[in-house]
Amino acid sequence: ESEIQAFQYELLLESRRRPELRPAVERHYEAYRAAIAGQLAHLGVDDTALAELAWFALDAIVFKQLVSPGDVTVAVDRLRRLIVESAGGH
């Protein structure tokens, strides 16, 4: 789905020049945040800061993969461990 992701990032950047796109950008970000918070809640994690960290990390990983695909396993695994630890697992 890299074409969809690329379009979304282009829309985000275009919203800097065209304020009328800001509501769409805000809806996009809110949906992304809600999905992450929902998944964390499903795992028993109620941590707003962790949800924000996960959102920023995942957003950066997706962007990095669009620009310069490569192995992101170390980052994803570390994020996964943080979430598991927050859920009480070890």
C-alpha cells in the first residue's frame, strides 16, 4: 500500500500550503491515533504517552520505508517490547 501511504504524506505536506486541507489531515491523524489507542486498550494498556510514542514511531517508520526502504526490525521489535512490558508481560 505504498502508493496510498505516499498520497497521504503528500496530502499532509500540501496542507501546509492549503489550510482548507487541515481538517482532512486532522481526521487522518485522529483516526491513526484512535486505532493505535484501541489496539493498546485491547492489550490492556491504558497509557496515553505510550500511544503517542507508538504513533510517532510508526508514522516515522512508514515514512522512512517510503523514502528509503530497509530493515526496521530492530525498531519495531523494541516498540513491541515496550508495549508488551506495559501490558504486564515480560
